[in-house]
Amino acid sequence: MDKLEALETLAALSQQTRLDTFRLLVKHEPEGLPAGEIARALDVPPNTLSTHLATLARANLVVPERRSRVIQYRADISRLRGLLVFLAKDCCGGRAELCEPLFDELRC
């Protein structure tokens, strides 16, 4: 990921509903969720959610997948990984041991 991609990704996540949507989809990987379930879970009107999902899709943070008559949305985990690596790549001046607490937090 380069700087412009990171900025685009961060900009897409810099709004509460979009951040909540992305985090919800990360929790539901790898199955994803249909838009209606996302809207109900977040108590957001469907047309409003549609706009936010489009923004997240343009930033390559979500992937819509048609399943019969339903569009299922999934978080793009590779994009998330790319952002995290971009942000932490030069962590602690190359002294990886200083970043261990960060990595420990991410371990399930």
C-alpha cells in the first residue's frame, strides 16, 4: 500500500457509520452480511447504509458478492492488512521488539 491508498482507506473509515460497518463486517468474516442485516444491526436507514457501503467499496474495504437475489458484503481483510502494515512498517525505528505489545493486542 502506498501513501495515497492509505489516505483513501483512512478517509473512508473516518466516518462513524462506515467505521461501524467495516468493524461489523470484520467480525462476520468470512461469511459477510447482507445490507439489510447490517442496516438493522447498526440501526441505519437502508438508503443511508447504501451510500456508506458504496464509499467503503470504492476504497476497496468491502467486497459485494451477489448470492442469488441478495448482495452479501464482506470486509476485504487484505486491504485491512495492507493498511496495518503501512502504518506499522517502520514501527519503533526498526526495533521490532518494541512493537511486540501492538502485535500481542492483535493476536486472537
